[in-house]
Amino acid sequence: MSVQEKTPAKPKTSRMLFWVGMVVYLLTRFVALDKFPIYFFSDEAIQTMSAFDLINRGFRDINGNPFPVYFENGPQFNLSLSVWLQVLIAWLPRSVWLTRGLPTLISAVFPLSVSLWARDFAKRKYWWLAPLIISALPAWFLHSRTAFETSLGVSFYSLFLFFYLRYRLQSRKNLPLALIFGACAFYAYAPLQLVVVATGLALLFIDWRYHFQENKSILIGLLILVVISAPYFIFQMNHQQALETQLHLLRSYWLSNIPLLNKLGIFLGKWLQGLNPFYWFLPNETDLVRHQMKRLGHLPWFFLPFFLIGLWQCLKKRKEPAYRLALIALLTGPLGAAIAEIAITRVLVMTVPFSAMILIGLNQAIEYISSKLALKKIPLFVSVVGICVFSVWMSWYAVVKGPLWYPDYGLYGMQWGGEQLSQKIAIYKRENPNAQLMLSPTWANNTDIIMRFFMGDPLPVEFGTLEKFDLYYQEIDPDQVFISTPDEYNWLITNPKFDQVEIVDTLAWPDGRTGFYFLNLAYSSGAEEIFEAELKERRQPEVSEFDLFGQRVTISYSRLDLGTIAHIFDGNNATPMRTLEANPLEISIDFPEPVELSKVTAMIGAPATRFSVTVGQTGSEQEFIFTQTASSSDHIRPISVEFGAVYKVSRLTLWIESINEPEPTHVHIWELILE
């Protein structure tokens, strides 16, 4: 009777310990959430700002289309579900805590899913350890405290796996939820698209007998798949260059001109890199510093033995759906990242199978050691206390020491300063209402989005570098205040064009060094002569040799500040070339051996454009001039000049002019096609 009375208490105790673990998890997520990570990145700010703009446009995109599926983040469409979720809080006063807090709260479904997986399907005695284990994962600690889409995608992927097991082992009624959460993961984070699809295909193939035992479930599943995938395919039809643009921005080798077999070999190598335990359990220099916890691996090294035990258990029990699913998630996890480069943000989804296997291994080790000891609870007690101590220490280490981990607070480092600089600007503007502030954007990505998040519309600053004041002589208003980085300041004080550089205010980095300078400037007495000499030098064209039509041709062209002459002949619309200042852009091509041409096409950008072509032939002084104009557009488009006949061309000169845009300006060309 006493045994019967005590037995029911065990599940109750386990549930209580689980909720204690969840409290530890949430506390380590939310403590000083707005202070660590020390940066507030543009990819976080854009979530809330995109949602804010969406609400203000009546839930339409910038083109007026209702309820858009994807949103632009710079030049690419890679935001979707994360923006729609931010709609829940975008109407509230903006803060780092709120923007990060929503996905951080949602992240709690990850430890919840792993716990229930271990309890209901893997039948593990210490299933309630999952929240503590996941609390102690450095990579997850850092990224679950941000508003990056990656943590949101991982959270929904864990739900996808859990509800699939419920569908597979408990009730077919769970299939819709599994598919819906899989779709949430798919739409939340672009690199997860391949992972979700690959996981789904693997489960479809391995469990095909179960799937097709009941036609009703299959029909419901197919209907749901059609509904949830339709927005993606509609978007792809309307934005056919979106995927290629994203691969280009990722510098994916899939766009390179190498044999398919080589690409598959690279893909396999990167996939294996994503599975490499050394990448996960030891500190690395591969990932950007802002995505690392200093001196810590992405997973704690002391979890490695338990992961290996758990992996072995999953391999031994691979015929059981719960263990097989963990193996499938492990093998498919690196696929999305392997398309480009392995980076922790792209493979963060691997924390799902890793945490499941660590839990299995730790459970196995505790049970085995307990069976050898007189005091059975010692191994469990030591494990719980050890993990909790590490989690608390890691939180303290990040919040207190994190600001001083890395000395680079600029563009290639922590990109620190969005909130602090906006507060400084507000104070300075209040004390100096006539000041005209120009903020350098070189310290972070998309600084306009960051500052708009903190300062609202209209912004009290304009964005620009000192480049235009260094490129051309122009009046500098006495009330003009330049907010510059240390690199820009050090360059400025050695520049002979400026001899009056006055520091009117500063903002220090967390380590005490000056991170931003508020400056008043004036030109030196000899500045105008220097400008004239430099402008004369820049008017000289650049000259290159290039292989074209099977021969080495000489090409001269206006000075560039973006791209190279090779970019306009590479067949890739994602690689533009841009003039430094010339309008029109002039390109001259000399062919040693005349080539037959009847048409020239240029891929141009938005401005209204005049395209002129002069054709020169060997042995003839007569030149033929052809001109075409195109009105402005929202898209990259072709403009063509047809000669009306075939000419043997020895010299081809082209002018691409942005109409109604005075020089200096930037003239873009994406591609030049000679036919």
C-alpha cells in the first residue's frame, strides 16, 4: 500500500522539476535582455520597423499589395513570419526589450518540445532536464536573446518535430499542427527552408506505410500543404530574381561557373563541417565575433560525452520513430547552411537534435552511475546543480563581462552604439537646436533603420560620410556637426584639405575609448587647389584588357566606385558596376580584329536613361551614332540599340546617361550584351 501511495508522487515531482527548469530557462533568457547582446543589430530593428510600416500602410506592401508574405531586408526578400509576429507589439512604444522579448518568449517552446518528446516518446526518466540543458547551451543563450529570425525558426522547427511524433505515435489528428508548425519554421528563416523540406521528405519516405494506411489523413495533409505553400510559390512567380539575389548576397558557390560535380563536393564538405563536433563543442574563429560567446564553444565541452552516448543510443534504437526523428533532424540540420557557408546563425537548428541527444546521454549516464552507488540520487543532484551553476555563471559572464569581450565595436565587430548614440544625439540636439547633424553610417549595417527604430520619424540627423566634402569643395555650414568614427577622425586630422577639426562632443565605447566624435570642420587655405588637381586626375578614364569574342580587347571607362568592368560581362544581373561620379558613364572598346555586331543591350536601373552607341569600322573615318531613351522604372530593365544592319566593328563607344541627374552622380549598369 505504501508503494502505491508513493508511486503517483513521482510524475508530480517530475512535473514540478520541469517547471523549475522552465523558470531557470526564462530567467536566463530575460535577465538584462536589453543589455546582452551588447549590440542591437539592424536585422533586429527591421523586424519591428517593417511591422510598424505594414500597419501604417493598412497591411499592404510598398507597392500596395495586401498582406504580403515576404518583406525586404536591404536588397533581398528574406523576412516573413518574424515581421507578422512583430505586428503584435509594433503599436507599442519601441524598445529593445520588447522587440527581443517576443521571440525570446516564443523560444520557450523549444525546451517544452524536447521535454515532451523525451517523456512521451523516448520514455526517458529524467525528461524534465531538457530546460536546464537547453539553458546551458551558449549558442542558444546568445541567439534566443535576440530578435533574429533564426531563433524563431528553431522554435517552430522543434514544434514541427514534436507534433509529427504525436501524429506518428498517438493520433493522426496531429498532422495539421505538424504541417502548420513546419510551415512556420519555413517562413520564419530562409536557411531553414531546405531543412524543413528535407526533413519532411525524409519522414514521408521512411514512414510511407503509415502515411498511406488512411486516405483521409493523406488528403487532409495534401490540402494543407497546398494552402501553406501557395504564398511561397506565388511570391516566387512575382519575384523570379529573389532566390538568385539571395544566393549572390550569400556568395554561394552554386552561382559560380564550376562543374556540378565540384559543387556537390563542396556541398558535401560543408555539410560535414556542420556536423563536426569540434565546430560545436570548442571555441572557433570561424563565426563572426558578435555570434560567439568568448572562450566558449557553441555547446559546452562537458556535454560532448553525453552527446556521443545519446547519439549511440539513437543509432541503436533507430527503428523507433522518436530516436529516428532525432537522427533525421541531426542529418538535415546543416543542409540550409551548406548552400553557402556554415555559420552558427544558419545551423542553429542543430541545437534541437543536439539537446535531445545530450538529454538521452545524460539520462543514460545518471541511471548507470546511480546503479553503482549506494546513494542513488548523487549523480542526478550533481548534474542538476552543475548545469544550473553553469547557466547562472554564463548569464553573469555575458551581462557583466560581455561588453569587454571584443575590442572591435565597429562594422566588422560588435556594431555597438545604436541605442546609446540615439540618446546622445537627442541630448545634443536639445542643447544645440540649430545644429545640423550628419551621422556616418560606416559603424554598422543599415544604420538608418537602427536610428529610425530609436528616434522615430522624421530623423533629426541625415546620413552621410565626409567623402563628399573630401571629393568636392563645397561650403560647410558653421552649424554643421559631423558624427564620425575613430577611423574617420584619424583620417581627417591627417587630411591636408582640412585644418580646423574641432571636437565638440564624444561618445565612449564600453571599454572607455572614444567611439564617436561630434566634429566641426573647416577647409584649409590650400584646399581648393588640391580639389582641382584631384578632379583633373579623376577625369582620366580607367583602362583594362579583357577577353571578349575570343580576343584580347582594350576597354577604357569612367572611374568606378562599385564593381569592375568584368561584372557587366559575367551574365549575372546581381553584380552591378557604378561610376564614381561621371554622368554619362562612357565605355570604349577597341577590337584588334573587327567583330560583327547589329545590336547592343544594357541592363540599367531606375532613372530615366539615354543610351548612345558610336560604331567605328576599320579603314573608315565615318562613325555611326545610335541613340535610345527609356523612362524611369522601379526595376532593372534592358535598353537596346539596334543598328538596322550588321557592322564590322573595330571600335565601340557607349554612353549611358541618367537623364535629369546632374553630375556628379552614380550611373549603374548591370550587364552589357553585344550581339
